[in-house]
Amino acid sequence: MRKRAIGTVTRDKTLKTRRVEVPRLYRHKKYGKTLRDKTICYVHDENNESHVGDLVEIIESRPLSKTKRWNLVRIVQKSVAVHVETV
């Protein structure tokens, strides 16, 4: 069974590649405090559909490059950020 994850796109500058941050919570081994952390995944986006701020679902795949190990399944929620262009 392939792993699935939901995360936020944080970088979309490269062609067909997205950087996705997947948040996670875990307990500290010694002190028991709940900590927040993130896992960074590089995702293959064949049609360049996703953009910065989008919530996406990804699935584990074979190695596509040195760092890419995930594929985009679907966009769960589009970003509502407004793009402002300077003149």
C-alpha cells in the first residue's frame, strides 16, 4: 500500500515539480510534550495545476529524480491568495 498525505504547496517555481509541506504532530520522547513539525516532499505535478498555498493530496511513487518521490493525486482546496502585479 502506498503512503498518502495531505499538505500545502510552498514552492511552484520549477516546471512540473512542487514543494509540499506536510504538517505532523508527535510527542517528545522524554518530556511528553506535543510538538509540531513538518515533512518536506517534492511532488511531480504533470499538468502544473497546483500553485503556492493550495492544499493537495499526494501519493508515494517510484523515484522520479534525486529528490522527487511523490505524485500529485488531487487539489483538495485552491488558495484564495490574490496575486498583485507591479507595473
